[in-house]
Amino acid sequence: MFLFFLKKLRKIFKSIGKREDKLNNLITYQNFKKNIFKYKIKKHKQIYDNVNFDNIKIVTAITFFFNKTRLDNLNKICENINKISKKNEIFIFTNKISKKDKNLIKKIIKVKINLKIINQTLNDRLLPWYHLTLMKKKILNKNITHFLYLEDDIYFSKTNFSYWLQSRKILKKFNLIPGFLRTEINLKDKEIYAIDVEKFMNIKLLPNIKISNNYSFINHYYPYQGMYLYDRQLMKEHLYGPSSNPDCGHGAFDINKLDKRMINLDLMAKANIGLTYMDVPNGFFNRHMILYDNQKKMIDEKCCINHLSNRYANELSSFGNIKLKNIFK
């Protein structure tokens, strides 16, 4: 009855032009509570332990609009990815550059990379979408186990990858995907900020799956992360579904089946949003789940990725204003 009332109320709010986001979120959570029995799982005693990377082969694609001041950070990113597995392949997609700039990239980046220069982009804003051609080619190689796509300022670690692998085993049966939070350090107070979280969230109104005394997975409102990591199953779902089309959410696509936050995304941001809002299970805001430490009462650092630009937490902006430890109230 309460859920029925909320849906009726939403129609009224929509008809008079008022914001309905909060009501939509409440309806989603009520749907989760209604189906919560589906997410009762056997508790795991030991979850996040050492991972064997011997059979892991990752293809990484990084979009890099050439800027020589960002090359040092790009090198850090590539070096870190190279530590994850001995079978890595790193591809950097960049816009048309001079021979001098090409040599500079190869000089500064200390690990082996494959440089893909897109000389004739229809528009610079389409550059992030060129990595899908690489995915289509690499998925034919059955030795490839994972595909990692990054913006050029995302510091992704072996710890992050290990967390994703082990969490994926738990979440896969629910059609959910391990997610990440982009973080920055404020240079004044030295605190860590969750840069994509725009408002405080009531943790009691968020879908959650408890997996042990120490850990739960939380589904929240701000899943943007500037990257994605997929195994072969998710690669196929993305490649052969609407999320790999820049027009996703418009034209021939059924807008009613998509979260409006997918439709309103910037074209470049949509290139890394992937499956976030596709085929979302009933009762969830999106498919991303982040790890919550039940003892510390905050998001676990294993699912935090450092945003090396470090600008939002240190500039006047609508982003980067909430400390990581305070995002839930």
C-alpha cells in the first residue's frame, strides 16, 4: 500500500513540474525491501584475501587528449597497471599529435604501451569511444580475461583489481557489478573527499547486501567513476548491447527503460558509464555496488580510486565537497 501511494504521489509531482528524484529513490528502496529475501546470502568468513593473478590477462585502454603537463600522471597510471599482471597490454588512445609529442610520450612513459593516434576524429568529443574497436578485436582472443577502460587521471591499483575480482564472484548472480568511488585529497585539511558524491545520503534508505560481519555492499545514487572494469561476460553484454552506442537513451532506444541520468550524461562521460544503468535489478538505483566496512562505518578504501587531477577537492566546485567518511548520515 505504501509503495502504491508513493507511485501515485510521484505522478502528481511530475505533473506539476516538481522534482521527483527523492520520491523515485524512495520507491526504488521500497522495491528493494519488498524483494530483500532474494539478497540474503550465506555469510563469508574470509573474503578479501590474496588473489592468484597467473591466469589474468588484462587489456587496458586509456583516453588521453594530449597535454604534456599530464604525462607524469599518465606514466604513474601505466606503471601501476603494469604491476597488476605480467600479461597486461596497455593501449593509449590520443588525438592527432606531432612526431615530437609522440616521442615525448614514449620517453616519459616507462613501461611498454601501444600508442593509438586517431588522426581523423569526426569530433574530439568522440575520442573516448574509439576504445570499443579495440574491445571488439580483443574479445576474439579467449586468453583475454578482463578489459579496463580509464580516463587519463584515474590511478587504478592491484588492490582495486583484487577487490573487484573477489566482489564480482559474490555479486554476479544478482546481476550487479562491483563499483568504485573517485577520491581526492584536500591539500588544506588533508582529508579524503568523494568527488562524485553531491549530497549526503541516508544509509538506511540505500539497498544493501550484508556479506559478513565486517562487510556489506551498498548501492548509492552517484555511481559515476570515470572508468570501468569488465570480465568477458560483461564485455559481451556491453559490446553487443545499447550501452556501446553513443546514442544510448535517445532516438530508437526506449527511454522509459533507462535511468534519466544515463540520458543526460555528457557524451564523453557516457563512454565510460557502460552498463551502469542497463538492465538494473528491481530495487536498485544502478548496477554498481561499493564495499562498506561495517566496523568503521564508512566505505572501504579497497574500492576507492585516486583522481590524480586532484582539482575538485581544492577548487570551488559542485563536486568534491563531501569527505569520504561523511557521505552517509
